[in-house]
Amino acid sequence: MRIEDITSGYPRRSHRSDRTSRRPQPDDKGFHKTTNGKEDLIDQELTEDKEGKNVHIEHVEDEILNAGYAGVQKSINIMRGLLSMLKGHAKKSTKVTIKWDGSPAIITGTDPSDGKFFVGTKGVFAQSPKLNKKPGHIMKNHPDVMKNGKVDSKEGLRNKLEAAYKHLRKLGIKEVLQGDILFTPDMLNVYEIDGTDYLTFKPQLIMYAVPNDSALANEIRRAKIGIIFHTLYEGDNLADMKANFNIDVSGLKGKSPDVWVDDAYIKDYSGAATLTDKESKEIAKAINDNVAFANKATSATFDILNNSPIEEVGKELKAHVNSYVRGGSFQEDPGRFVDDFVERLIDRTDTAVAKLKTGSEGPAGQKRLEYLNTSIKWVQNNKPQLEGIYGLYLRTIAAKNLLVNKLNQIKSMDAFLMHPDGTVEVTAPEGFVAVDHLGNAVKLVDRLTFSSANFAPDKTFG
């Protein structure tokens, strides 16, 4: 990936001229100035995140948009921990889990409030929790719904929950665990790949496969459900529980042949995943480039995210990034990225105003246009800072991809993509989750392979 020097200027695209009259010009106050001294990221520790439920784990690069300078520190520290881990001498515990492509996500275990076993989806943590403690609860909590005038059937989800309720209780889970269902018997198929028969299952995008005559295949065939657990929840009640990624399921294995269970940790960092000197130097250089770039910018560059008139500017910027992911390639020109962000603000405002009965002439339309003008002025007044933030974002992706490429060499189970014509293609895991010694967790995903596929109209590839 080519990273542009973000200190240079970038020409605006000519097709934007028709909207120039709607844009305010930068005011006379100039750009945001940085006055802080350089801050060393290399040895600076992070404070522990206070986030609770594991309902969403962010991409490592998105932490920059989520938390500004603190997010920069977090992403760099995690990547440095991964580098040390792959070199075989991590001073502090950094763990990596494989991001299995299972579905649905299941929360299960013992409700501390009454000691009863339950299964559920992420709705167990809602204000009005949907806890399935009896078989009849599943239909009540997960009924079919009307969507766009049609019935949206939840039968598939109910079937998975019923299997989970029936069989996971056999494990005697005392805690509250979150995992992803990989298979039930109806999902198992034998597929010939390059002359070898494989037992396969395909919960979502990825088809997992094990040799049909292997001991593992026999275990899977005997099981009534397969699940990977990746998160432990701790606390006196469900509403206040906090996620802990240090999970150990060894005590659950073998308790029931009806359940194939494992955790998501990579079990062996030696062998194929061990870095060569050349690889180690390449990754170290990419991470050090991030450190140098962030130190040059100082925290003041990232502080602008805290003073934006754009509501939840981090989410808006991430949505803007995702528009590139959908298109299959990141914008490598930070200046154009910022210009495109302005276009996004204008287009979204146009759409919103067009839906108003009074259009742009009414009070609601005028309010939206005023908000747009304020937002654009802020972007223009802070353009160098936004370019710098995105420049670091690209550098973080470059360093992350080097780490992901090495982690991809670890194989716990063969994985394939099945195409509409019936052909299959060997694929890497969907991605990884890195957990540092403080419990911070981030996703490590090659987004142009898997995220863009997940945005595709037919995410199952047939």
C-alpha cells in the first residue's frame, strides 16, 4: 500500500465545482495549532478500558477514530505486543484468538440472580433481558416479525437456540460465556476437494473442513452442536457484567459427546508463525513509522475529534471508511479522503432534506443546512489534522496487514470460500482478535477480503 506524504497539498476534483457556492470558506482564525511537546508512545502505558459487554469489537485501526490519541496509543501498544509474541519473547501477556465465522452469537451459562441455566442472544444484556430458561421462552422471545410488509422468519434462530438450550446445559457451565455456533447436524456435508473427502460446515461466509476419515471428523459427527467460546462475563448480575477475554474451556471438553466445544485461542505460536529476521524487521519498521508519525503530530492533532460539531464524528468517519471498503479499495490520498467526506456530508444532507415535506425552505430543512455549513467549516478549518489522522489510519492498516499475513499461516482447521459455480477457494481465517495484558481487545482483519465480502449483496457466495 502506498502512503502519501500528508503534509503536501492535494488538488480538489473538478466535478465538485457545482457545489462550491454551498460551502463556507475557512475563517480567519486559521488552522488548529499544536502547542504540546512530543509525547512518546513507545513506553507509555494505557489505562484499562471500562467498556462492558462484548457486543462489538473494533478494528485496531478504528480505535484511532474512536478515542483519538488514546486510541493511537492502544493500537500501537497492541501491535507491539503482537510483534513481541510472534518473536517468541513477549514480556507481557498478549493473546490472539481466531475470529471464527460462526453464527449466531450465543450467551449462555448460569444466571447469578437465580442460579438457573439460560441461553440467549445479545438481548440477554438488554434493559428487558430475553433469557431463555425454558423451551417455551424461545418462541416468546424470538417470534417472527413483519419487515417491509413481509414475514421475517426467525425459525432458523429458534432452531439454533433450541439446540443450544438442550445440549449446552449438559456442560454444567457455572459462569456466563459468549460463543459462536459453528454447526448443528443438519449443516454437515461431505465435500470432495482436490480428490480428498472433507466433512464440512458453513455457518456464514466461510466453509470449514476437516478430513472425513479423521478423529476430529468423528467427534463432529457425534456432536449435536458445535460452539467456539471466546468471552467470559464476570459480575453479580447480567446487567453489570464486564467482558473478560481470558477464557479457559478445558473443563468443559469431554463432558458430553453431544457438544463439540473449544475456545478460540491460537494454541501454538511456534513453527509456521515464527517470524524470520526479515519479517520481524519489516513489521517493526511499520510499527515504528506509526510511532514516529503519531509523535510528530502530538495529541493536539487528535484532540479535534473531541471538539467537532459533527455528532459522533468517529462513527461518521468510520462509515466513510466503510464506503471505500464496500468499493474494494481504501482511498490512499488523505486529502481526497477529507474532500470525499465533505461530499458525504452534503449528500446525506440532500437526502435528508428531500424527505422533508417543506424541503429546504422549512425550519427543519434550514436547521439541517445550518448544521451542514457548520460541519463543513469545521472540516475545512481542520483539514491538515484530518489528513494526518487518516494518514496514520493508513499506516496502522499497513502494519496490521503484515501481522495478519503472518498469523494467517497458523491453521487450526481448513477453511474455504464456496463460489456460486460450486468451486471452492482456500481462504485464511476471517480474522483475529488480539487481547493485551490490560484486557483491551481489537479485531485484526484483512478488511478488503472479508469485510467487503460481508457488505456484498450475497454474502454467502452461494
